[in-house]
Amino acid sequence: MKAKSITKFAVVCVIIALLAYVAAFGLEIMGKYIPASFDEDFGIKKGFDLAGGSVIVFEPEVEDMDTVTDEDISAAVAALRLRLDSNGLNEATVSEQVTDDQKRLRVEIPAVTDPNEAIEYLGAMASLSFKDPDGNEVLNGTHIEDATVADMEGKVVVQLQFTGEGQSLFAQATANLVGKQLSIYVDGTLISAPNVNEAINSDSCVIEGSFTVDDAKLLANQIKSGTLPFALKPINQSSVGAQLGDDALNKSLMAGGIGLLLVMIFMIVMYRMCGLMADIALVGYISIVAIIINAFEVQLTLPGIAGIILTIGTAVDANVVIFERVKEELKTGKTLRASVDSGFNKAFSAIIDANITTLIAAVVLWYFGTGTIIGFAKTLFIGTLVSMFTAIFVTKFLLRQLVGFGIKNSKLYSA
């Protein structure tokens, strides 16, 4: 029994050490490289506030700003977002700056110090194209008057309104493509490929698919972006040096490291062997979070670092609740093993409830937030999930194996 507990304990510790090594230094396995978290080229992607970059503010190039509607601004946001993604600038952000007297779009592009090249394609209108299976264009954005979300017999669809010429071209195209696909591209990116069921000679048509309302709105905006009634002109541009971001990152990491060290010392002083097991699990927690953020290319921002530090506190808080329950069980005269099992079981529901509420808050921020708020929400969500796993399962497993060693002096498990 004792040898088996030592073996299990050693295996888990080795796994945690390996995870920590991968997070810190990376690892190559069978020709595939797992990058270190802060690898300059392949590590965690940094947000605008850490990597620096360019800020460009656009304004509609129109004579009368009152003619620009909220729908036009939303369509412009969709067009810019699509252009950024198609050019590999997935970490860039696009936000509206709309007030009573101005309607502007703000674009932040991390790691791009010269915004002039970006302005050339961001300021132009998006290109909409309808193509047959052979790649031939049958009509384009100049033939579309409008794109809206509609409900057809309880099904969400996107409805297109053609110009006169567009109606004629669409009728001819659908007659030739019955039983085939008509692909819709924005800026060369395929956004939909509906099947043509019959020839359509109408001033409008619908695109059917498994759309949610939000999906349909996005698609309508993307299509409308090909026929924006205005061009976008840059009215302001600036650059933020990467040095500022590096300084902010280094200071944040130092603050987080000092805080983590103090917390780990506190846990050992207050809970002794229990605290030591919690610290080992905490190392595993930080390593897993870093690997997940890197693997899923979650953009790291200063608020995102705050989210990680916050979830470290959540993980420690869960362990404190558990260990206090263990102490209470020990005072009743139960054996150490029974106290550990009972303490974890009694703390389980409280930990789950607390973490579920945090997860709900993270999801809401993720869904409704913009810019760096999304980075905070993502790290908060990931960190909370991982902290639940390490606090409830890893710490408990390590503690049970420790008891299996034969170390059963209750004074070693709490101050």
C-alpha cells in the first residue's frame, strides 16, 4: 500500500514537472514542437497593450454624416474585420466610436508599427462576388441593393435585394446552375455556398442555412459591406512601441510571481503538508493554463493577466475551504484519511457553486465585451475551469497518497 502510494504520488509530480517544463521551455516530440509560452515567434500571442502596434481611426467619406446609419457602421465593422482576418491580422480589433456628432471606426493592430500599408486596404470597400462552381463571377456587390435578416416559416434566412441589372444577371445565373452551388465571396473569402434549387427571376432572393439570428446578421453585414455607400478615410493614426508593452508585461509577471510566492508560503505556514500539496497542484494549474492559452491562441492582454491572477486566488480559496473542513473533521476525532475524504466532500458543493457563478460572469463578458475585456473573460473562464480541476481532484489525490505514505500525524496537516 505504501509503495503504491509513493509510486502514484511520484507519477503525478513528474507529470506536473513535465507540464511546467513544457510551459516554460517548450518540447519537441516526434518531430512536432510544442512552443514555450513566451516563445517570441510561436508562443502566446500578445494583445495590443503588450505587443504595441498601430491605431487607425477611420471616418466615412461622405458630404452629409447624417446619411450614415447605424446599419452602415455595423456593415463597415464587418468589412474591416473580414479584411483583417483575411490578411492574417486575427489579433486586431475593430470598434465603433459613434456619438451624436461623429461616426468613426477605431482599428488596433498589434505588432504592426507602420500603419500606412494597412490603411490602403482597410480604407477601401469590401469586394462582394457571386461565383459558379468553375470560379466564374456571375454578379458582384454592385448588383446588390440591400441584405437583411428575415424569418421564413420560422427559419432564419438572409434576404438579398437586387438592382435591376442584378435581377437579370441572377435569373440567368440560377437558370444555368440548377442543382449546383452558387458561392458567395467577400474579399475573396467564401462566406456561403447555397444550392440552387430552381431558376429565380425576382428582385430578391434568400440564402438558407443553419443560421442563428446572430449568424444571419453577420452574414447580412458581410454582404452589405461589399456595397457600402461610402469609402473610409483615415483621420488619425499613431503607433505604440513594443517597449511599452514589454515593460508592462515584465512588471505584471513580476507582480504575479511575487504574489504567487507569498501565497505558496502562506499555504505551507497555515496548512503545512496540505498547503504543500496545494502548492504542487498550483504549479500544475499555472502550467496547464499557460499551455491551453498557447495552444488555442488566446490573445494575452494586461486584463488577461489580471484574469489569470484572479483565478490563482480562486484556486487557493478553494483549497482554503477544503482544508478548513479537513481541520473540522480532525477535531471530531475522525482518522486522517476519513477527515480528508469528508473535508473534500463537504467543501465540494460550495466550491462548485462559487466557480459556476464566476464561469457565468466570464461567459457574459466574453459574449458582450469588446477589446481587452474579451481577453480578460477568456483567461478568467479557462483559469476557473482549470482551478476547479486542480483544487478538487489533483490536491485531493496528492493528499490521499501522502496519507498512504504513513504520515498520519494530524499536526503536520494544519497549524
